[in-house]
Amino acid sequence: MSKNNYIEVEITGAKYPNISTASYNDKKVQFKGGIIGQKVALKTLRQKKDSIKAKLQEVLESSYLETIEGCPQTGVCGGCTYQKLTYEDELNYKRNLINDLFSNLQDQTIPHINASPEIYAYRNKMEYTFGDEFKDGPITLGLHRKNRFYEIVNTIGCNIINPDFEMIRQFTMQFFYNRGFKSYHKIKNEGALKFFIIRYSFATKEIMINLVTKEDKTISEELLAEFVEEAQKLKLEGEIVSAFHTISNSTADAVVPEQIRHIYGQDHITEKINGLQFNISPFSFFQPNPMGAQKLYNKALEFAGDIEDKLVYDLYCGTGTISQIFAKKARKVIGVELIEEAVEKAKENAALNNIQNCEFIANDVLLEIENLTQTPDILVLDPPREGIHPKAIGKILDLETRTVVYISCNPKTMARDLEEFIDRGYKIVQIEVFDQFPRTAHVEALVLMTREGE
């Protein structure tokens, strides 16, 4: 790196979710990553008269907030952000970022963030990537190295997962290494192994494994059978009850399931929230922190108030978890979700729980909203990370629902959407923030709104 595009700064500010700010030669510097108090080396990407956009290259000195050891992969693995902060400091750090984000929304202040019931071994799903730790090195299986797209970290000692995950991950990596397999190389279009997904139920201790490869003759039925048989010999706390092989020929750095082959056991695992059962298939969306999700959903139900004999719309309902929790008390819940597979799973789970007052519709909210002619008593919104589609939000507001409960895994897009609601006469009654993702930069936000004058 030349001297012209290499700078060293001390981080003095931050924005949600994990954007750091600093000053260099009287210019404001902004970049992704880092913690207030760290001294860092940056590569400058774009300079203007009074600002610099940069990329974090290296942490030169730790922050005064980093007072514990954390995970052995801290600073290397790109999965976590706040491993070296005490949990109290992490919650305070996130609270300050959220308060800054929401500061222009009717003077709202977040007094605290609801802590996760567990901060270690809380995740029920991990998606690992096959690769190498350095160029042309031996095969590894883990997460992307921080600020290094092509390098994969062997995540030994990861503390946000169940110990069973680590045993299965290491076994899988060794199994394919011993047989000479290579990870997929996008540019050369060589190698078969792409991803490996583990899902876990805290309620039943059932484990699902899913090997993702490109189409390749070397990944034979015999090999997969041997892989599952050997995996079942591991001394796990839980039990591998389900196994899949997914074909993904896409060059994207994400799982694009073109073919899903069920190769062993059940076709699902079962989790429980609030006494309800939810069957989870290989690519079903389900909250990665179910114990924290239960706290979030119960607060959403509390926000809605007395919903007996009330009509509830649950837009962006996913697999219908919130819909069913509300349906236990409401007269009727109508859930709308674009992904047909999710809607089928929602219907299946509602039948499993003997819930008959839920109706699930597979359609884009933007289109379906025009078919929903009744004004609901309660409107629940839980959109994807990008928030509510700009063309859909106007139609949602036209429903003129008195009570709105908005849930978001991305407070930044939520803040943008809330401005639209405020402009149309809504008042924010209460905001609660939940730490669904300890040690990472992310949180989940919950907002109760009512129409002014009612």
C-alpha cells in the first residue's frame, strides 16, 4: 500500500450498525468496522474536500472498552464484533448507537437494550464456507476472515454456538480433507465443496446437517451415506436426525438451492416457542436465537394489547411464527408472505398446532394489500432487512390501522420507514430493542405506533 492511500487514525465515533468515524487532517473519515477507542490502519478509497471513505486494514491498538479475552478468533473471524467487550459494555455501546439512529423520531430514547437470555451457545443455525486459510492452503471449513473475502477462518473455539456444532464442523472438514476433496474455486470453476449448514433445536436437541456442493460425480450416494454414518458416531449432546445434500451451481457467495436431496432421517427438526411447535426444513427462516425470540414475540403481543375478537394482519409473516402466537388470542390472523415455501411451512405448522383461525396468503405484500379490503384492528409488520418496499408503504398506510406493531432486524431501514408513518399521523408510543445477536453488531427493534387523535 502506498503512503498516499494509507492512514492511521483513532476511532472517535460510531454509527449503527458498525460504521466508525474518525478525523484525519481535518477531514471526517468513515469506514466499516472497528470500536470507539481503537487505533487503526485504513486504506483510503475516496477523498473529497472534507471527507474520506476508507476500508479498515488492521487494528493497531485495542480500545479502552476491550477488557476481556473473548473468542480465540477475535480480530480474525468476520462473524463477531464485540467479543472483547463485557456484555454490559456491549449493550451500552449498542444502546448509544440506536439512540443516535432514532434521535429524530419524536424525541425517542432507548433507556436499555433487552439482554439475550444467553450470550454463549445461543445460535440454532450456522452456515459455514469451505475454502482455505491462505492461498493454495489445505481445505478448511469456517467463516470468512475479517476484511478478506477469499480467506476462510477455521473457527476453533467459537463461543456463540453449541459445542456439537464445533464437533460436527471439525469432523466434516477432516472427512473431506482425508479423501482429497477441494473447496469450490469460483474463478477456476474447480472443486466441489461450497457450504455446510447445521441447524439445531433447543427444545428437542435434534440436529440437521446439509452439505452444499456444485453438481459433481465425486459426491456420490455412497460417499454421502458414509459421511452421515460416520457423523452419527460422534459423541454429541444432541442427535443428528436429518441430513440433506443441496446442489448449488451458482457462482454467488451464497447458497442458491437448485436441488435439495433428502439423504437421511426426518425431513425437518422441531423447535418450540410459547408452547407452539414449529417444524423447520433445510431453508426455512427461523429466528437464530429462539430463546431471545420468545422474549421479543411476547413483548410484541403485549404491545398489541387486548386482541380478543380482533382482526390482525401479519405482513411479511415468513413461516408464520408471530401469526400463530397472535392467533392464540385474536379472532383471526391473516399472514402475507412472498415466498411460497414459507407459506406452505406456515400452513403446516398451524395444522400441527391445531390453529384454525390463521389464513396464510402467498403473494407480494405490494400486490396483496389491495385485496385485503378490511381494515385490521392490529397491523404487524416484520419486513426483510431492506425494510418495507417504497411502493408498498403508501398502501399499508392507506389501511389506516389504529395500532401498528413493527418488528425489524435492521433498525436503520426501520427508522426510515417510521418517518413515513409519522408523516401520516402516527405517534410512536414505545420502542424496545432486543439483543438477538450477542457479540455481533446487530439488534432487533420493536415499535408500537398508534394514529394520532385516536
